[in-house]
Amino acid sequence: MSAKAGPVRSAQSIHEALVQVHDWLARYDDLVSADASSRRAVNRTFLVRDILTTAYVYLSAMADYVAHGGRSRGSVLYTDPDGDLPVVGHGPDARTELDLPELFRFSLDGGALDGEIQEAAWNPAADGSEDAAGRATFVWRPVRPIPEDDDFFENVWREYREHRNVY
């Protein structure tokens, strides 16, 4: 997953990783087995299932982010052949592009999705009638404002002791 969906990724690399993880998760019952007499082996089968499910949801979320218009931001670079290479960033040559491979070309999102939150859910397959890997679903909603109350713990605790914070 690090090679395909690490800090530098592309829609194509995410898709490749997602296809592979989906295949492993969909065929999990055929691919993974354990010695029933070994508690550790049985525990590992659940660990593998959890890891695959987590990877599937994260990769699906990344693919959905790109489909929603997401681009490079924060600590991740989504490669873009029409984008720019990172620049030196300081000194007299601050605007000079670094000598990096074309893989590192990117475009910033310009804050396009700053006002939105991606919520993810995973729904397991039901009785073999659906995709055996389950289904990751996503909803985009506006961010909620940060509450203006900046209560200190002591004040909140006193209110709770006096009124149980029920009004």
C-alpha cells in the first residue's frame, strides 16, 4: 500500500492497489486458512481480514476523493503531469523547481475542498448476494463550525456536578 497509496500517489496507482486489495478481500475465504488448533493462527486470520478491510476502505476513500475533484494538499501529493515540480522554497532561488523525477509533478487543490468533509462507511456483503469484499460508501457534507464556547475543564466539571449538564 505504501508504494501505491503513500505520500506520493496518483489516481492510477490508487486504482491498481484497490483492484488488488479488492481481489484479496473478495477471495478471502479461499486464500486464508488457519490451523484450528492454534489460537494464534486463528487470531491472525482475523487480523488479516481487518487489515484488508481497512486497506479497502482507505483506498476507496482515496479514489472517491480524486473523483470528487481532490488534488494535492497537506501531506499528500497526487501526481499531475500538467502540474509543477516542488520548488526550493527559500533563499535566492526560492522559485526554482527541484531536480526531481516527473512523478513528483502536482497541482494544489487551492482550498477547493476545505469546506467539505468526506464521511466513509463500510457495509459487509450480505449472504453472498453482493460483492464479497463488501461495499465502501461515501458522503460529502459541509464542515461544521467550531463551537465558540471555550470552556475550561474546571468550569465544565462544576456545571456537570451542579446540573449534570442537563437543562
